[in-house]
Amino acid sequence: MKPATPRRIWAACSYVPVISALLLFFKGKDSLIFFHARQALWIWLLFVLAVATAMLPGPFFALLKWPLAITAALLFLSLLFQGIADALRGKANPLPPFGDYVQKKNFFLSLNK
């Protein structure tokens, strides 16, 4: 395995929420870092969805919320670790289920100058 370059390390660090936002602004010219920072923001939105689903009130939602929240949380963890591994390898693979969508819609593209 090749040693990780600073560029790959920054791309992997972009999966930390605050660092991801900062890298979009300050390291947006690097395509690998920009790719992973954008992807990380959407992965963290999945985490917010899982937490919000788990916090739904009442017993009516219990049968629906826990399977949905647990599935979203496991998907979040899987995507997070896969994204970090891809960043350390220097790959820019869009992660399913929404990686292709994020890349096609060009979210935050104006920051990549």
C-alpha cells in the first residue's frame, strides 16, 4: 500500500463534520478533497435523519421508527467508513444510494474555483 499523501489525509479528514465544511471553502480547488467533502456532508445528513427518526414521539411510531432509525444508522456507518477508506486510497467513488445524485447535481460546485 502506498503511503498516504497530505491530499489523501485531508480528503479522509473531510468526513469529520466541521472539517468538511472548512475544507469546502479552503481546499476546494483540490478535486479529491472537494469530492469527499461534498460526499461527507450528505452522509452526515443521513445521520441527522436517523437521529430525527429515533426521536419521533409516541408508541404509534415505535414499530416504524426503530427499524428505520437502525437501518439509517448502519447505512451511515457503512458509508462513513467506506468513504474514509476511499479517500485514503485516493479514489473518488460515489457512494450509493445518493453519491451519483450528489455528483450530478453539482452541489457546492461554486466553491470549487
